[in-house]
Amino acid sequence: MTATAEIGVTGLAVMGQNLARNIARRGFPVAVHNRTTSRTDELLREHGHEGTFVRAETLAELVAALAKPRRILVMVKAGAPVDAVIDELVPLLEPGDIVIDGGNSFFRDTMRREKTLAERGLHFIGCGISGGEEGALNGPSIMPGGPAEAYAAVAPILETIAAQVDGTPCCTHIGPDGAGHYVKMVHNGIEYADMQLIAEAYDLLRSVGGMAAGELAEVFARWDEGDLDSFLIEITAKVLAKVDEATGQPLVDVILDAAEQKGTGRWTAQDGLELGVPITAITEAVFARVLSAQKDARTAAAEVLPGPGQPHLAGADRERLVEDVRQALYASKVVAYAQGFEQMRAASTAYGWDLDLGALATILRGGCIIRARFLDRIREAYARDRGLANLLLDDYFRDAVAAAQDAWRRVVSTAVEVGVPVPAFASALAYYDGYRRERGPANLLQGLRDFFGAHTYQRIDRPGTFHTRWAQDGREVRAD
């Protein structure tokens, strides 16, 4: 087989197919392979006219079709399938060749794979790709991590197929080893929080405002024209406006209220705990999905557990609720993004990645699921202060949240009074209140810890570490 393709793609499910088509459409000859060859043939039959495709029945044929250094994009399910493809590929490759994992792999797996392949003289790029099926075809946000020299060899292709905003590709070299997949993981965690906040806004306006799905579609469409302008708000309006052909009801009303997850939000929460970063909105969003999945238990509980009434509002009161929820949603979204970016800053230090948070905001402006108008504001914030500890400390976000906080508090208070759960709204507000307090109640926690476990404490009036002999004579002693 003549080595004519510039890149190979193995794994031709929808994302793999659409990325291969995107590459071919941009003028790069691409070799395509799938374990089930019928899927390869289907791609070529339906879309072969879109560019130059080279058909490969085996991985050996795929490798043989590639110009050197060989660049192979692996688009298979995260976990063991990725390792299986790598194990089959490695004996076929030569030093300097590049394997790119474009799935949602756990970043520690990526770090392990990068190290293993480097020992063989091969390059490994863990590449986060966001945008779903449409983004893969028309321009996703791409987050590649790995050796800089390997990225230089794939950058012309990746930066060309990525979404473009103001002439800038939504793709940049994130950092070494697992950095790319880490950023994609946190992106997904922010996505969890963003979606949960939208769901809570919908629930409040439906349960308290008494608004039908069609009315809510109009509200979200209107919100999408202002500061809340984002992909998720845009598609929320479309989902709410969809009518089910079978029943004639709004489609959202006949969808089972049990959310699924694939693990990236859980990984984000787990690593946030490991790093000691309070990503409360993201973690509550994960818990909310877990609780939603307990449908049978909730159905049974609804029969026996009492709660307050849920009065519907009308007229001016409902208009005020809509505006309050809009402001609370914006403020809570700011907190969720602030927490996600704080986590990436902490990870950058812990894992030695030197992440450019402003550059990350830049590549998330287009193509990805969490793309939103205020990502430009985030980019500007880090341009003003590359070492910004928390987005809430930036003048713009400080003022925006301050302006919204009265409405935010009314929304959470109303939700508590009528019994509508708003874990993401409430946890975001609690984080804000906790973060802005110079002194909290952790002094009591330390006293309790010292009492039952001799864990010691520090004082505010003099340096050192201390312990009180609670069960002996009650005297305080130095413990350092």
C-alpha cells in the first residue's frame, strides 16, 4: 500500500467518522480503519466524495498507508479498549511515530501510556475533544497534551479542523503527559454543573412559576440573547420547544427523569478532593445525577415523605421570579467556572504542567459544549492577571456576582420554602459566602479534633502548634 495519508483514524463510531470527515474536508488525506469493516465501507460509500480517504482493513494496512512520522488518531471507548489498540499498534510503529487518544480517557491512564510509549521511542498525545457529533464534523474544541515536539507534528491538522473564533483556532498545546485529558475532564465537570444549574432553573420556573415547557422555551431563548448566551442555554430552548410526535405533549414531559453519566464528572470531583479544591457546584451536580437515577426509591418516597406546598406565582410575581432565576443562574455559573479553573490551576502546580488558564478559556470559546459568551471575560481576566487565584477576585466577575446576589439569595430561599431542591444553586452560594468570609467556624472544628484525637491547632495570637490536655489537667502545651 502506498503511504499517501497524512493521518490515520481507527475507530469509526460517530465521533471517529465525523473527525475523519472533518480532516478529509480540510484537504488532508486520511486513512480509515474499523474492526468491523462494514462501518469503514459505509463511511466511504456515504461520504467518500468529501475528500481523500484510504481504506484499511487492518491496523497493519492503516500504518502502511501513512506518511512518516505516522500520526494515528485512536477513537475507541476509554479504558481497556484503548490499551488493546495501543498494544496492537506498537509493534507496527517506528521511533518518532505518534499515537493520539481522542477519547475521554482518565488522565492518569494517559500519563501511564505516555511514559510507556516514550520508552519505545514513540510519542503519545492524550487529546480531549469537545463538541459532540456536530463539533467533530464542523469544528470541535481540541485539548491535546503530550510532548511539545509531537504536538508540533500534528498541530497543522488539529488546528485546521478545530473550531475558529475571531480567526483563532480552538486548539492549543495544553501541556505534557495527561494535561490535555485533565483539562477535558474538568471541562466535563463544569458541563455537569452548568447543566444541573439549568435544570434547577427549569424546575423552579416550572414548579414555582407554573410555566409550561413552551413558555420556558421562550424564556431560555430570550436569555440566550444576553449575558447567559451559550450553547447549553441555546439547546435548552430547543429541547423545551420540541413536541413529541407520539403524544402531542412537550417531549421533555415524557422523558424519564433519570440522568446518566459516563464518569468524567465523578473523576473531576474525586481529583478535586485529592487536590483540596472545593468544587462544590460540580460535585453537587454529580450527586444530583446519582439521586436522579434512584427513580424507584424516589417514587416510593414520594408516597410517604411530607414536604411543604408548592404555590404557583402569577403576574408581576412570576416576572420577578424569572428575572431572579436568570441572575441566580448567571452568578452560579460564574462560581462553577471559577471552581473549575481553580482546580486546573491547582492541578497545574501539583502535576507540573504550567497550564495557561487564559489560553484554555480561549480554546473553549467555540466548538465545545460549555462554550459561552463569558469565556471571553475569563480570557480577559487571565490576560490582566495570569496568576489570578480565583475568577471571583477579578473586577468584572466580582461586580457581576455582587449585582446578582440579592436575586440569588431570594431564589435559594424560595426554593427551600417550597421544597424544590436546588443543590447546585445553594452550594454555589454557600461557596461564595464561605470564600468571602475572613473568619469561619473551622476554629471549632480544630478544637473538636484536638479534643478527641490530639490533632493539635494553631493560635491567632502567636506562632506555633498547640495541644490542650483535655482529659488530663486541661493545660495547653506546645506540640511542635
